[in-house]
Amino acid sequence: MIFLKTDEEIELMRISNDLVACTLAEVGKNIKPGITTLQLDKIADAFIRDNGAIPSFLGYEGYPNSICTSVNDQVVHGIPSKYVLKEGDIISVDCGAEKSGFHGDSCYTFCVGEVSEEARQLLKTTRESLYEGIKFAIEGKRIGDIGHAIQTYCENRGYSVVHGMTGHGIGKSMHEEPKVPNYGKSSFGTKLRIGMVVAIEPMINLGKQNIYFADDGWTAKTSDGKISAHFEHTVAISKGQADILSSFKYIDEILENNVK
Ligand code: MF3
Ligand code: CO
């Protein structure tokens, strides 16, 4: 069953998602060679709580931490650890927070220092593909239109789309119906209606699409060992133009400062 949100509920979700956006930037400020992924988790956890919210991931189906940190060939759901980030790594930071009963969910893949041109291009394409999908997150379109846009954009550039893991509806629960695959056929699937809120999250591989799960039961990794990228926004379906509730604007601000 798909839960439609009222305008008031969407405003609450905008607040949760804005906090997630700020948390990702706070983590991003600290991403540099020498820091561990567990230190990043502590930063995110403290920031979320200091802002009166609850980390959505901690304890979710037994998940042990407040963010997912997926480095290089880790696709998603990497568990923060003593791993020390090194120059040239890429790291996706996935974060969820609940405030006033509603969840926010967003993910960004960061560079650690200077990364290869190959990595830079993968990140650029994956981020762009998210916005290609979002263009179809409007009233009257279908779930398949979103996936088709993402898949076409990435495959045309030589990358592959991870199958079997999808985006999702979101609201009072972090994962609600419908599933939002990053592949599909235009004009197929559930029709999008005002009040639906979905998390769209392309997971895109440099090499082949195949993945496996590590022994920790959580971490998805590429089978060929090549790198993978992941970007996610929470989006409210509206008329004519999608209403993106999360944001990368705070991240873009800190990254600009980093370069200078
Ligand atoms: N954004 C992730 C997703 O939608 C949430 C991580 S799952 C958790 O799949 F278990 F780590 F919380
Ligand atoms: Co999600």
C-alpha cells in the first residue's frame, strides 16, 4: 500500500531531509586521507542528535551504525569501521534521519583527495543520472520512466546499473512502497500521484553490474572489484516539476571551499 502525504507532512519531510543534507555536508567536511569511516559515523550520529532527530539507520533490521560508508568496490550498506581513508578512494555516505515522525534519506559519493579521472567521470555520470530520473518524478508519469531514464543515461556512457537493489517510497517508515528500480521500461509500473514521496538512488558500477554480499551480511560489493557510485535524493511527486526534499547544496558549498 502506498501512503500519500499531505502538504503538511511533506513540509515535515522537507525538514528531516534538510537535516540529512546538512549532515552529509558535515561528514563531507571531514573526508580526507587519515580519517576512519567509524569517525565519520560518530560525526553524523552526533550532528543528527544535536539537531533533535534520530538516525534512521541505527538498529534498522539490526544495522549497527548511523550511516553507511561504502568505499571503492563497496556498492552500498558498507559498515563504518577502523578503515582509514586514503588518497584516491571514493566513499559513498548514505544517511537517514527521523524528525517529527518522518524520515529523510539521501546519499552522496565523495572523493578522498585527488581521484582518478575514471572515478571522477563515474561520479559525475551517476549524480547526473539521479537528476535525469528525477525529471520523471512528476504527476502522471510512471515508476518505469524514472528507472528507464537512469539506465539509459548510464548505459549510454558505458556504465552498468546494479539490479536487485532499488529506491523506495519513504515517509513514516524509511522503506515504503513502491520500489523504485534504477532500470525499467518507460510508461510501465505504478502511476505517480501527488502526495507520493520516493527515494531515488542510482547505484552505478564502472564495470559489470554483478554484486555479492560480504560476510558481514550487509556490505554489497562489485563482483569484478571495480568501483561503484551511489547518489540519492528524497523527492515529493508534484505537478510539472519534481520537488526535491533533500539537497546537495550544502555539500557543494563545502566542496567549493575545499578546492580554494
Ligand atoms: N538509504 C538506504 C536504503 O535506502 C538505507 C540504508 S539501510 C540501513 O537502502 F539498513 F542501513 F539502514
Ligand atoms: Co534509500
